[in-house]
Amino acid sequence: MPHSTREDRRRFLRGLSAALAGGAATALIPQFELVGHALAAEPPAGDYRAVVCIFLYGGNDSFNMLIPQVQNEYNLYLASRGGVYDANSNPFGLGIARDALSVITDGNGKPWGMHPAMAETAPLFANGELAFMANVGSLTQPLSKSQYATDPLPPYLFSHNDQQRQWMRGHSTGTHVANGWGGLAGDLLAVQNTGLKELPPTISLFGNNLFQSGTSALPYALASSGPAELARMSSAGGAADSIRMQALEELLNAAHPQPMEARYSSLGRTSIDVNGILKNALSPGNNGDIATVFPATFLAAQLRMIARLIKVSQTSQISHKRQIYFAGLGGFDTHDNQMDPTRHAALLSQIAGGLAAFRNALQEIGMLNKVTTFTMSDFGRTLNSNGNGTDHAWGGVQMMMGGAVQGRNVWGTYPLLELDGEQSVGRGRMIPTTSAQQYAATLASWLGVGDANLATIFPGIGNFTTPKLGFMG
């Protein structure tokens, strides 16, 4: 087979695989769809709501993102972090100078410091549109330091893959569960999306993921540049492109007596149709673009496309009322050179710039109060240095942004940052005081998941006295 033919074939298969992976399997696997409809009991039709998950892969050192500003608390922080970092005089220090912090004040009048790279989000906090959840992480049940050696712990603590899965599932029970809480919420809420039903409520700008995998809902994946296109196949292209597209159409439209062939063909047909509808809706000529200027960063590009998708989802062609988006940013596994300006600080700058622009875009399209953005990450990181960076830890700080968020608050219990204090199991690995289940259940409830379904999506949520927290009102 000639090299060019092999490459064309590879490109075709890659493109078709992307389109199929991005398609909505909901409409194509009837038995799964029936399960989804059977579960969808409570949510009444209502105004549009969406959640946007930003997953920070690798374990964000979030105690350097939100830092105590009160002097005695800051002193503990600085001692645990080995002093203020200075490339020449203290290259192993992990601390940020107090006078360099971006100072914010919560609703109780308590000052806090944010990493200077997060300064763009300070106005959002001041306006009540941004909040923090302190010391949240994977838990099986409430846990004190005295119980650490005897009571049940989440499996595989400090493991990237396992802790990512537990955050995405919304619980730490069952190590082989194939569903995430975003996908299971999508199963329940998809019934409200009465327009383009073939487009699932779970839309990813960061590829396939466990978080959005439900029983019937699966991630519809697309790039920050828009829906995928099949390489060298287009009815509007040249003669060869048109012939290839016609051949594919004939293949997909042919009768397929074998069930697997029929399902595969139907999936391909639906995926191509959905891609075409989205591509048309997102066209600037159809008012599918936005005016807000975003930074030229990887995360900002994802958030910009999400803002455009939210905008066009309100059109009669798509008409969705509940959506669950997923974006991602890697690089947070900062074992080495964490304090180099190109490492953790640069990542936090991406987050701050992306969030600030996304907030403005939501205001532009009239969706500021209807979209809630939140972060998740594997875990926090050790307070002390491994010599050049930090290691895997446990509890950390997450962010929630949106007009419906009870902002200008640090929710949960921010711990005293001691290496071996009452909340630490050594090296500043903080035992969480709020569970990832409670955090996720609060967001799912705001989105429209009824209380009766929370225990199904979040098994073990009953182990916590307050299953839902107050940060969404």
C-alpha cells in the first residue's frame, strides 16, 4: 500500500474515531436510554443551568493559591513552607512573601492572600462571584487525626489515577465504578433538553473522561477550535473530497442486518449530523461567536469555546436547558522546580486569566447567573519541600465561580498550616474536613438533581451530617 494511501486511511480512521467518540451514544443504545429515562423522575423543566468543571491534573498546591493573611496564621504557613522563596538566598523555600499577596477580604471581614498570579480573580471575589472551599478532599466518612490509623480511608490515597477517579465519581467506594457524577447527573437531566436530543448534556473540551460518563450520557468531545471534521471528506470540497464523502454516506445509510453493524452505522450517522449542526450554529455568520477577548492560553481557549457553546445552546436548533461541561489543565504535579516562574505560578495565571475572561463572556451572553464554574484536582500537596518541589498530599482548596455562588467566602474549615498539627498526618498532608462528595452533591443539587437521587449518585453521602453545603444558597 503506498505511503500516501496509508496516511489517508489513518487520517480517515482518526477523524471517524473522533467523530464517533464525540457523538451522543444516548440515542443509539436504546436499552441504556431507557435506563436513563427511568431514572429521570424529579427535575421539572426550568430555566437554563450549566456547570463547568475545570480539572487541575497532577494535584494543585492550593495552599499556595489561597494563603492566610492574618499574621499568626501566616507565620505558621511560612515556617511550614521553609521561608520565602528566593532563587539565590532560599532556593528551597516554598513561601510567598506576605506583602506580595493579592489581598482579599471575606464577608466576615477576615483578610486572605491569594498568590500574586491569581490577582485577576480578586475583583470576582470582591463582587461576590467567587468563593473558595477549604480543605476538601476524598473521604469515606468524617475523619480526625486520632482515627487515621484505625478508621476506613479512601483507597489508594496519594495516587494520581485513583484520586482523580474518586473526585470524578464523587465518592471513594468501589474501585472499578465506570460512572462519574457528572455523567449520572446528565442521565437524569437530559430529559429537559428537548431540542437536539442527540447532543448529550455532557460536553468535553478535554477529551474523554470518567467525570462525564453516565449510564446513557457520554462525553461529547470537541476541540477548542470547534467540532471535529473528517479529513478530506466534504460535500463542499473538491471532487475527490466529495466522492469520499458520498461513499461514507452510502456506507452509513446502507442496511445493516447485524446489530453491532447497525449500531455503529447509526452512531456514525448521528455524530456527523450533530457535528454539522454545531458547526453551523457556531459560525460567526450565524451569531455563534462572542466579543469578549480571552488570553492566548490553553485553558482560556477551552473556556472561550464553552462560552460559545452555551450561547448557541439557547437557539431553537439546539434548545438545551441543562449542560455539564469539562475542561482540563495539566502540569500540577510539581515535584521539581515548583517555584520557577514558568511552573506553578504560570498555571495559576492561566486559571485566573481564563476565569476572568469567562466571567465577562458569560455576562456578555446573559448567562452569568446560570452557569457555575468549579475546580477539582487530584489532591493538595505537602507543605514542606522535597528539595525542589512538593509531593502528593490530601486535602486542598477548590474554587467556585458564578452569579449563583455565595461568593466572597472561604467555605469549609481552612486548617492551621502546620507540618504535624491536629489536621496533618505529616509533612503538611491535611486530612480533609469537607468531603469531595459534599462539594459535588451541592453542585449537582443546584443543577437540578433531586435529593432522592443524591444517595444513588453519591453513595456514602449519608455518612456526612450535612450532605449539601451552603455555597450555592
